[in-house]
Amino acid sequence: MAIKYFKLYKGTQFAPQEVTKEKARETLDGYYTKESLDDIFDNGKEFRLATAYSEIWTSKDGIVPMAGFYGIVG
């Protein structure tokens, strides 16, 4: 099953939306180092990360990772 990327804007009532891999990376760019993002996206790692305005996560079934978890899986 392919990895899907989701984005949720903080402080809004909007539902999470599925975004492309490129849009997910663009959102995280500037908040995390290029090397970290290269590792995550080039190696297909699952994650839940935050920026000042949004949360981005990966999922194979659309469900948010474990409550309270932020980080990179594997």
C-alpha cells in the first residue's frame, strides 16, 4: 500500500486534506534541514511533523499516527 500524505492547518475547523508528496515536502521546507527532509522523503519514511501553521503526516490508511506522537518512524 502506498504512503499518503496529509496536512492539517492548526487552529482551524478544516478537516485534514490529502496532499502530494511534493506539497508535503514544500510545507516542511525551512522548518527542517534539507538533509533530514531528503532522508525522510527519499527513503519513504513515515512521520508526523509540525510547522508553525500546520501538521503533516503520512499514513497508509488515512489515520493520524498515535495520539501525541511527533517524529519519524524508522
